[in-house]
Amino acid sequence: MRYSTLAVLLLGVFGAVFAGADVTAPRVAIHSMKELPTPLPYPYDEKADDKARVDAAFARARADGKRVLIDFGGNWCPDCRILAAVMELPSVKPFILAHFEVVTVDIGRYSRNLDIVHRFGIQELRGAPTIVIADPDGTPVNITDSAELADARSMTPQGIADWLARYAVAGAE
């Protein structure tokens, strides 16, 4: 076996183990963001105690064996609202609820709750939304691509569902 073939094989095996790639994303019936129900949701509560909400999400995750999906963003952000709308779709929401404890954290205009962002090893936000997926013990599993959904409006709804499925853990249903 050549080194390149072995490297590809190992990356595939370890990628599946670490990223949860064996979970199939739900099939999304809509194909364009223009088909999302409107008005788009306002998912962030600017008055919430987000530290307590994050801690509660981890407590639920430990009890349920799920990962935590922390959505850092703001209601001013179109990509954040698009992501929230996709996650609320009837074909996607049950999948999200089966695999993740979800908590939204309002970051204001990149000026609020940054201590929570730093808790997961992100020193500077590269975009909104920034999505951190973490194991129930608090270990983040996707820091290198946590800002990929910051351009949600240029993705398809299925593309977002596929991205989320990369971090879902099999057997969490």
C-alpha cells in the first residue's frame, strides 16, 4: 500500500471516529434559502444569563449522552437567523434535538459573552454564527471549522444539515 493511500484510509477512519461521520443527515425538502419560512427567527436572547444556559446545556448533555451545540451569534446577523431557520425546519429539528443540546449565546456586535467564547479555546471570533460542538465533558470537537456556517446564506439547507451531521454522535437518538 502506498503512503498516500494509507494516509487517506487513516484519515477516513479517524475522521469518522472523531467527527461522528457515520450519522446520516436528514433530507431537507427545500433546496434554497429563499424557500425558508419568514420571518426568520430571532434566536438570541440579549437579556439571558448565557453562562448559566451553557452550563445547563452541558448538564443535560452529560445526562443524555449528547454533544452540545453552542451557537454564538446575534439577531442582527442574517447568517445567524438563516441557520436558526434551517435548524427549525420540520425535517431538521428532530435530528438536532436527537443529537445535540443546543444553546444560543448572544455575542452582541462581537462585544458580549466573549468569556464564554474563550472558554472553548477561541481567542477571536472569525464570523457569526460561530458554532462550537463539544462533548459532554466540555471538550470542543470542531474548533478548526467553527466559523464555517458564518456564510450560511451561501450554503444550501442540505449543506447545513450535512455539516451538522458531521458532528452528531451515532446512538444519541
